[in-house]
Amino acid sequence: MYSYIKVSKFTFALIIVALASGCQYKGPKLLCLPYSADIDQGRVIDIEKIKMLRENLTSDQVRILLGKPTIIKDGNWEYFHYCCKPNEEPKITKLTLEFVENKLKIWYKKP
């Protein structure tokens, strides 16, 4: 009977350790919360590359510089980047390029 109690305590301790290992610690709270991964979608819009944009660049030159756009519509190219971290508001960045006769004329970025 003594060995049976010893085994059951060991089994109980093993179950507690297994359950607690799937939790993460965040700050001073003593709560175990499940892990939440960052969500990162779309093209990363690099500020250094945006600074290299110049008026009258061809669409091929822009594609080499920034990569393939997310949306091509009516001579406009749009690049989107969506980033969401746990317990934070999602951040959406949008870069729009306007082409006239295959030449870059206007570009603007929102947040």
C-alpha cells in the first residue's frame, strides 16, 4: 500500500508538471496563459526602400526594388503589411503607387 501511495503522488506531480509546461509567464501576474504567436502577413514595407522611390521609375524597376505588389488595379499598385502581436491592436500599413504610362507618378503610405 505504501508503494501505491508513492506512485500515485509521483503520477500526480508528473501530470501537474506536464500541464504547467504548456503555459507561459507574463509579468508579475501568476497566471499561466497559452502561448500566442505574432501574426505577420503581407510584404514588409521597408522605409529605406521607400526612400529610394523616384518619380518616373518604370514598373519593372519598382518591382525589383519593392517586390511583387499585393494588388494591381487600374495602374495602381498596393502593398499591404498586417502585424498583430498578442494583447496589442493590429497594425496595418498600406503603400500605394500610382503609375501613368508605365512610369511612377505618385506614392503614399498610410501608417
